[in-house]
Amino acid sequence: MNKIKKLVAQEVRRQREGLVMIASENYCPQEILDLVGSPLSNKYSEGYPGKRYYSGNQFIDEIEFLACTEALKMFGLSDKKWHANVQPHSGSSANLAVYLGLLKPGDKILGMDLSQGGHLTHGSPVNFSGKLFNFVHYGVDKKTEKLDYKEIEKIALKEKPKMIVCGATAYSREISFAKFSAIAKKCNALLLADIAHIAGLVVADEHPSPFPYADVVTSTTHKTLGGPRSAFIICKNELAKEIDKAIFPGLQGGPLENMIAAKAACFMEAQTPRFKKIQQQTILNAVSLAETLSKNGLRTVSGGTDNHLLLLDLRNLEINGRDAANILAEAGIYTNANTIPFDPATPFKPSGLRVGTAALSTRGMKEKEMKLIGLWIAEILKKPKDTKLRTRIKQEVIDLTKKFPIY
Ligand code: DSN
């Protein structure tokens, strides 16, 4: 027990003294983390509120019902048209439930290619999605490095998929759910919007909403949403039965009610003015970081960002994405290696580096800090052999983080 406690303390210190810039990470508030660690973890509650397979669920029912209500409320939705399922343990199981609930194995689905910014569960051949379903893919335009809706429409009309998946993990530009919906309607496909990365921005009205355009929306709760590590699904009422059945008993057994309580709290927090300010600042910070990096000779894919992340193309430097992430981590700056669209390198040592601003914005950092951090990143990447530079910057990073306390 002591050994694990010591390791946890070391990890918390790493998070506190480091600059978390992995675009899918954030700092969940301690009060919400306390719910994750609550005795709700002890309870079995297979089924749904009011229809459980175990006794003693009177309070759990209220908690799960509240989580569903708040999930709809944060997107301004009414239960007259929309249904929330807050039981998925992760974004992957949420997506799997949508595919299995609404389609048959082997059906054709059109999604964004992982190597161009999509997600593993959008049909990668090494993932269940690509193994069980017949995925075809769209990407970005080679010149603009942005989604080309005319081209996506062309592919959709040719392939006639049963479902179109929109949403991305490494795409820094606005996604038009309205345009995706028009394409899906033209080929009679269902539209799934996986908004895991941008959910917080959507709730705060800083990115266009997938509602009412998508038939189903999946999301994780720990990225820009800043909550516990989990997920949820919102679908049109007419699809609710299939979605619920696909989650339980289709894919999962007992829901994690401790996580569901934490999700309810996260959804309530997301409706506060404080949360909206953080989302606004997240975008301002990403734009400021992209500008600083660009002024210092680093190329951003698509020329900038509209959201919480940017993708750096490192091909003009003498370093690949993996080594770049590793040397930045030596200085306490955490990012991740990522393929860039049409990457000539391998996915293991790709040419890109994905950088996000959600976690630093939660800590209260603003443009002034982004300029400083942008300079540090540029300096380190331009001098990958300079270990002394990284030691110096690591100390400066620790000094900076002390001004923005967390945990
Ligand atoms: N792996 C996550 C990311 O980093 O974007 C998505 O699930």
C-alpha cells in the first residue's frame, strides 16, 4: 500500500510541476475526484434508473437520473427529443455501443482516417471498429489541410455508408456539423458526432454544436470538459432503446456509479460562468501559442487553430515527433507525437507534435504564459542536443507552475 501511495504522490507532483499540454488531458477538480473515490464504487446497479437487477439503488437511481438530466441541460436539450446514457466507461465503449446498437457487423461506415486526425475507433484496421465494420475514410485537403466537405460528399455518395462519423483527435479547425448532416441526409446515412475533444468548447458555445444535426453524439468527459475519465452518449429519442440495450446488457455489466456521480458534478460545473471563461481562454491560448511558435519558425498544420489544440509539422527541424515529445518531457513540458496529414514518416516516429491548451487554461494561464512556453518549446526543439538548455528550462517550468497551483 505504501509503495502505491508513494507512486501516486510522485505522479501528482509530476502533474503539478509540469506543463500538461497533451490535448486530450486536463485537471479534474479535486471535489469531483473525491466523488470518483467515494463508496459509490461499492454498489452494483446493473440496469437503468427504476429498472435495476439489485436492491438498494434508491439513491443511485437519483444520482444517475440527475447525471442524465444535466448531460442534456448542458447542451440546452430537452428530454422530449433527446436521450442521455451516462453509463459508458470510455469513449471507445460509447462508440462501439453506437455501432453495435444501430448497425450490423459488416455494415459500411464513413469516418475520418486516423492518420489524418481521426480516432482509432473511427475504423482503424487494428481496432474493433475496423475489424467488425466495413470502414471507408475521408481526410483533409492536401493543400489547405482542412476538411473539404465537397470531397467528403463525393466519397459519401459513391460509398453509400450506413453511418457517417465526424469528429477528430488531431484536427485544429472548426467542424461543420451542419455540413456533415446535409451530406448524411443526401446518402441516407445516420450521423454520429464524436465530440470527445471539443465537448467543453461546445458546451460553452465556443464551437458550433452537433445538436440538432447529429443523430447520435458521443463524448468523453475528461478532455476540454475537464471532468473524470469517462464518457456518455446522447441520441435522438427514437434511437434510445437500441443505444441503451447496446450499453447494457450488450457491452457492459454494472455501471460505475461513482464515475456517474462525478460526471453529474462535471456536467453541472460545465454550466457555470467560470467554465465558460476557461473555454474562451483555452482557444485564446491555443491561438497565442500557435502565433509564438510560428514567429519562431515552427509550422502549424493548416496554418493555425480554431480550438484547443495545434499540430506542429516538424519536418523542417532535425527531429521527429516522438523524440520531440521526449525531450520536451525532460523539461517538464508534456505533449505527444502525432502523424500529420500525408505524413511521409511512420506512425511510430511521425513528423508531428500535438499540443493542447486545455489543462494550462484550467490552471489559469493566459496569453502571457503561452508566449513564454512557446519560446521554450521552440528553443528546445531547435537545439535537441542541448541538455543544459532543458535542465535550465525545467527549473523555469517549475517556477512558473508554482504561480498556478493545482492539487
Ligand atoms: N487517445 C485520445 C487522444 O489523445 O486524443 C483520444 O481518445
